[in-house]
Amino acid sequence: MRHLDFIEYRRIEAHEDFEEIEQLRYKTYKAADMIPRAAPSMIDAADFDPHAYVFGIYYFEELVSTIRLHHVTPEHPLSQSAQVFPDVMEAYLDAGLTLIDPARFAVDPAFASEVSVLPYITLRPSIVAAAYFKADRVLQPVRPAHAAFYKRVFYAETVVERRMTEVYGRELTLMATNTHTTGEKLLKRYPFFDSGVYERRMMFGRGERALPTTPLTILPSARLVAAGKISGAVAGRDY
């Protein structure tokens, strides 16, 4: 929670703002030997999809990580996971479920060891998104070695144990958190994932539900929720 006091989330929307995000993605993926094969750029059309939300995470005003989230619905099925797990995604959408699909997760290697909580802070918007959109599942397409982390922290269940990907030339595991059965205990165990209504609107509001202007920075509201100064997802039962 104390690290959140120095964190800012910024929603990246303009084309010119993506240059720094692309550089961070490339730096991180190259260090992990996960550069997509034959990819001309680390920015693609999915970054500008109406249901995509790209965030830069700033620590003491320095970009340290980034993540892209897709709000996937039967009416808008575009997602990163559909490239590797089309059968599973089709089954979810045929059942009428709505999903939060994180992708392009990148933490600057220079800060990864210095600020060990950055993976939690970077993944926090996926939990905020689930509360805002009242999604049925939060997906986690991850390398098999990271599956234990998502099972422990997010109560994620393994959907596909291993599948080779043509994009990365590596195996990925698909995991999923059922928000209906685990959302409340997740937020009680990790209160820094919680958020207030206003923060959720700043992160994900568009169209009729949007704020008058897109905010430059979004400050985490978890401490205010924990202090009882504003309502969170657990209190409001909207996760």
C-alpha cells in the first residue's frame, strides 16, 4: 500500500504517447527473449481498439511498467488471448461471459528488483477493470513458470496447461480468475487492489460514462477505500 502513494497510472491514447510505451515493451520483452516473431513494431492495431485500454505506470514520475487490457464481450470479441486460445475464448463468449484480457505486460528490468511489488501494481488495473465492467473472468495468459504466482495471488484456475504459440515461439498457459467466486476474498486479502468509483471511471470511462476530459494521471484510491473514506468494490458488491 505504501508504494501506491508514489504511483500514477496514465491512460495512453494518443499515437504520439505510445513511443515511450513501445520502447519499454521492447526493452522488457528482449530481456525475457519474448520478442514477437516477425513483428514490425511493439505497437499494433489492437492498442487502438475501442475496447483496449493501455496504461503506463509511473513511479516517482518515471515510467516503470505498462499493461494493455481488453474488455472482451460477445459483441466485441477482439482479444490477445484469442490468437493462442481461440477455442477457449469462443466457448466463453458463446456462454455469454464478459472478460478482462491483459496483454503486453512489461516491467522495466532496471526497476524489477528494486521495486519487487511492481508486478502487483502493474496488474492492479485488471482488477479495477473487472469491478468497473462487472466482468465474469479476468484472464491470465502467462508462461508456465509464472502460473503458480497467479494461482496464489489471483486465485486463478488453469484453463489450458500448455500451448505452443507461433507468435512468441514459446509455450503459454491460460489461467482465469472467476470474479464471482473469488473477487471478494481477493480484495480482502489484498486491499491495495481495491478502488473507488471515481478511479474506475477515470481509468475506463468512455462515451456516455466518461469524464468530461481524459485525465492525465490517475492516482490509486486503495488507501482511501481501506480507510473507509470512500466505498470500494467489496463494500459495494460490484466486483
